[in-house]
Amino acid sequence: MKNLTNEERALFMSLHRRHGRRNSNFCVCEGLRFCREIYSLRPDLVRKAFCLKGMDTGFFKGLAFSEISEAELGEISHTVNPQGIVFLVE
């Protein structure tokens, strides 16, 4: 299981604030439905993909996922109950 780097944590935390999103070319995409939609429409925009260990990622063919723990997912997710998948999208 790959751990998040400090740079990745800092980037995700900055993207939770409007100022951070304004100064970056990235946004966070959370949840299976939203991630499927962005991947089916514009897979070229997905820069990083994170999921919980053991999650079915068969829909996202060709996309390399970093498997992270629930604690790490909770750190980078802005929702109260993360759905197990998060994309960093340009």
C-alpha cells in the first residue's frame, strides 16, 4: 500500500479552500459516480487516482491507482463519509 507523500497531502488540503483552487490548475473529484463521469468524458484530465485497498477499479482501464488506507482517504477527502475513490483532476 502506497502512503501519501507530504506534498500530495498539502496539495489536497490546499484544494479544499477557494484560494488554493484559484492558485492551482487542479481540483478534487470524489465519489465513484463523479469519478466515473469525469473518466468517461475526459480521461486525459485525471492526474492522480487514489482508492481504498480492495476497491473494484475495473471500469477505469489503463488508470494507475494508488491504494491508500481509510485514515489517509479521510485526510484528503472533503466529505464526511468518503466513498473510497478520489481523483486529482487538472
